Amino acid sequence: MSARDAVLGAVKAALGRSRPADPADPAAVAAEALALLADPDAVRPALPGTDAAVAFAARVVSPKVGATLDRVEALADLPGAVRRYLDGQGLPHLLALQPDPALQGLDWAGFELRDAALPDEAAAFGLARWGIAETGSLVFHSGPDTAVLGHFLPLHHIAAVRASTILPHLEDYAAVCGAAPRNANLITGASGTTDIEGSYVRGAHGPRFLHVLLVAD
């Protein structure tokens, strides 16, 4: 028996034990869908541990996401954490700051700030609405307090997220996001592509570096 015959034989045997719903029978399809939804944990990947923020942090720095992460106790600690990152990268204290009142009210003494990122911006900083532990993603909604280009133009994207807003799975974001914004960005790591000769290139369509600041409060 060839490998092909073995694979097809296994598929046929499995179908014989548990046949899918007849696609011509809407009631059968609906019943199968409800059966899947009845126990979502059976089809969702398990997270390491029970703390979504801990799982999120581990995912962010994993090789598949490839971002860096720092932890702070409160929003008031963010300017110092941003300064440390910029100093570590040899960058000036020049920053495109998301026009969020929660960020603009912090002590940014010693920084040169602007509300919008320029095409050649070195670094931009913003506050994500949610984080998703399953994928290590950050969620931003466009609006008066969030400039979308700040996620795409800078070389270094620095983003803060509150630990209390970390959601376990992607479906959990769908359950809490409310009315759809004009633009929603789910950011997972820095920009990258393998379109050119299969070689991985960072920063092809956006920031080359993503640094996440996880706020304990």
C-alpha cells in the first residue's frame, strides 16, 4: 500500500465513524455548529497557566511573535520605561505620542513630543485597548484619541497595555469590542514578510521593532 492509499484510507475510516452534517440539510449544519459552540474550550488552544497576562507576556517574547517586553507598575511609570527603551536603542527622546488623555497627562519632561507620526518617524508610543493572550496581539481602535499611522510609520513601535485588559482568546475580543470602529488594528509582533525569495525581512510594511510595556494596574 502506498502512502497516498494509507492516508486516504484513514480519512475514509474516520468519515465512516463520524460523518459530517449533510451540507444540503441546514438543520443538520446548525446542530453541528451549536455542538461546537457548546464547549469552546474543546476547540480553543489551552493557555499556559491560568493568568492571561502571564500567558500574553510569554507569547509576546516567543520566537513566533519576536517582540520585546518590559513591565511597569502604573501608567505614571511609562515615561521612564519609554526613556529606558530609547536609550537602549541609541535614540533621541523624540516621540510621536498617541493623543490619548491618559498618556498626554503623564510627565514627559525631557521629551520632544508630537501627536502624529511622520513617514520617517523613529519611534511612536500608544496605549492598546486590549491584549490577546492566545496570539500575543495588541488591539487598537481608530478614533480621536488614536492615530492609526502611529502603528505603521515608525521604525520602533512602543505600545503599552494594561494587564487587566488582557483577554484569553481572540473570540473574547469579539465579545467585548462593541460597535465596530472605522478601523481596528490587531498587531502581532513587528512587520515582516517572506515575499522576496523566501527570505524573512523585518519592517517591510511597518515597524521593524515592537516593544510592549505591560502595566500592572
